[in-house]
Amino acid sequence: MTITLPLVVVLGAVVWLAIRFLGVRLWVAAAIALFGFYLAHTWVAPAIDHTTRSGVEVVNGNRK
């Protein structure tokens, strides 16, 4: 049985846990999210996307 979970859900859970249990302030999480949106429109976005996809493939065991 295969269960798929979007990466954004996993990252959202990590942020929620960081705010709830690690004492990360909400404005810090919002600033990091805003930075991510701006970063997505730069030349480095394809490299980040490729690295993320490769990491997910390694975790899932799909890497050959």
C-alpha cells in the first residue's frame, strides 16, 4: 500500500511543531515563508527544486 503526502503538508507540520514546541515566533515563520516566495522567483529556484526532488526520491527509495 502506497501513501502519498505532499511535501507542503510535511513542511507545514514542521512549521506548526516549531511554533508550538520550539518557541519559534509566528513572525519569524512568516518572514521565512515570505523569503521562500521571493526566492521562488529567482535563478536559484530550479536548483532548489531539483535538489528537493532528488532528496524525496532518495527517501522514497526510487533513486536508481
